[in-house]
Amino acid sequence: MTYSHTTVTRTAGFPVVIALCALSLLGFSRAGLAQDDSIVILDRIVALVNDGIILESDLQGELENVVLDLRRAKRNIPPPEVLRKQVLERLIVVQTQLQRAKQLGIEVTDAQVNESIQRIAQNNGMSLSAFRSALLAEGYDYRKFRSDLHRELVIQQLRQREVERRIKISEQEVNEHLAINRQETHKSVQHRLRHIFIGVTEGADPDAIAEKRERVEALRGRLEQGEDFAAVAAQVSQGQHALEGGDLGWRTFAQMPGRFAVAVQEMEVDDISPPIRSNVGFHLLKLEAVRGEQRHVINETQARHILVRTNVVRDEAEARRLLKELRERAVAGEAFDAIARAHSEDHATASEGGDLGWFTPGAMDPAFDTALAQLQPGDISEPFETSFGWHIVQLLQRREADKTQTFLRNQAREQLWRIKVEDETRLWLRRLRDEAYVEYIQPR
């Protein structure tokens, strides 16, 4: 007795779903079905994948999508037999991932699918209805689009859990990546440097060397507190350019001593280097400017605030009234930080006088940006509301900060992460595929 891989038939004018085991039990053979002109095969199994199946209709639907994409991209379409084999293999790999996700209990709700579709539509500048119309115009069935998106979201969650969460990028890897890329990109980049040199006599004992290091550390502390580097260099530096304020001019990496180049690669404009030890003494560098390279400069704001929350005994009107009173005290001359320590309900910043540190636009609740945009340094805002409660904020200062090195390191980290994700995903998919039971069902 044989069984057929037919899954859906139509007989006597109505549909009948026939399971494989039922065909065997009822004694039907494929030959017998083929000889019955009243039975029309609507679908068949083309592959078994573990305990799942891939239907001819699945394969044909995916083939149509692939051909549509290739034509839209104006790329050559492989011969039918080659394309069919490639697409079937893709479906097998997808099936193994969906089965693994099911084992792990990964689920995606209709609400998540709807949210993703809404986001896709917004990213394309369309309403949901316009997006649906655009899909239909491109030849996509909307229900199949939803189904495919659901599948992709499940696989995305699976890969995040199985692959992406395990990937780590070390600082050493970032340094090596930057060093390799800098060999070409930094050949024409020039850095304006200032230099302070404190010499150490040849054969100096450890105590004398330690004393020189402490002196240089103290100088660095003064410079970081705001003392003018050129003035300090003219007073204390033992370098050849001391009288010029330690100005070394514009130099490429190739024109710097190796120790200087290593230090400068980690510096932003206006940074003071840590003490650099050489065989003749200690050095401090200041990076004054960079040219020949795209710089990444961002606006930063320093501010402090007072937070008052509403509760069962304090409504919004009372919160505003209290903040107005505190603001009047600060405007009249009372120290804002002292008021914040006594009254702010933001426990993370109250002990620091409400200091929020330096932050970029968008880092805080949008209401902060709106309030701060109307202030000059020293001004205090009127009370305003965020999701945390009611605030007043004092603008301390604004500045432009050169974050090129931070940007480059983040960019390198992201590039390394993508490379690792791609490599690890390829290996993971290969393992899933190798461990899967796959049987191809040929038509008879």
C-alpha cells in the first residue's frame, strides 16, 4: 500500500482535506487517484523539513516574488530549474528557523505586525491606506505581505536571541579596526598641536622620575581647569617651541613621533593628553584643531533643574505654584543648587544641586528642549510638565563639542558588529540546515 503527498483534493463538487495517514488507511493509491477524472489535485508537498512541510503553492508564491524583485531591479533571471532550486533551499532554511522559534516559544502578535506596517508606511511618507494601494500597484498581495512580515519578525527575534545577543566587540578590536583604516584615510589629515616638555636627566633614580611625573600631572590638572596652554608652555616647558606657546604647527600622523600619534588618535579637539613618557622625559599635548578630515561637531547644553511631582495631596496647580515660588527665590538671588538640594524630587540629581550635566538635543524629554531654547545662560524657565512631573530648569551654558573620535569609534564598533553578525548568522544557519531532516518529494 502506498501513500500520496497530495494534501488537498476536490471531489464530487466539494473540498475534502485528506491527511497522509488517512490516505494509507483508506487504501487509496496514487495510481488510483490519477485514474479518477473526478479528482483534481490542487496542491502537493515538495519537501519535508523535520516535522514540517513545504507546499508547491508556497514555492510558486515565493518564486513569483523573487522574479518580481529581480525584474524590478533589472537583474538577470536565472534558468527556471536553477531558480526553483535556490528558492526551495531558501524556504527550507526559513522553515528550520521558524521551527526553532516555535521550540523557544517566540511569538509575534497581530498588534506587533500592525505596528511594523504602520512604521514602514510612515518611513515611506504614506498613510496606511496609501501604503496598501502602493503594494497592490507593485503586484503584492496585502495578506501575503502581512504573512511574510509576521514571518520576518519571528525570525528577527530568533536571530537576536540566538546570534546577536552573544556578539561582543572589545576595545582592542575597535583600536585595530581604526588603525587599519587610518593608514589610508589619515594620510592627508593634519593636526594642530601644542606641546609641553618636562625633561628627565639620564640615569635619574625612580624617586626623581616619580617627582617629574607628579609635576606633569599637576600641570595637566591646571590645564584641565582652564589655564591657557600656551601661557603655561611658555612658562615651564623645556621644549624647543616653549616661547611660541609650545606650538608644533600642523602635522600629519607620519610627521609625529610614534608616541604622539598614538595619543592624538584618541583625542578630541581641545583635549589635553595624559602624560606621555619618552626616553628623555614627559610630554603633554593639546589638540587645537584638525583639518583635511570631516569633523563631527555637536551642540551640547549644561543645565540643572528642580522636579516636583503630583500626588494625592498635591495636584498640578499646587505643583506649578510651588515651582513658581522656588523660581522667584532663585531669580531674587538665592542659589539655585541649594534650592534644588532642598526641594527637588529627582533623587538622582538633587544631591548635585539638580545638575543634569552636559547633554545633546533630544537626550531629554522634548519639553526640556522647548524650555531651554527660550533661555540664555543663567536664565530660569517657567514651570513645565514632562512625563516625570513638573520642572523648572536653569540654563548654565552651551558649547560646540568635537566628537569626531567618539563618532569614529562608534562607527568602527558598528561596522565590526555587522561583520560579526553576518559571519555568525551564516554559521548558525548552516548548523540549523545541517541538523535538519530534509526530504525532497519529486512529482510522479
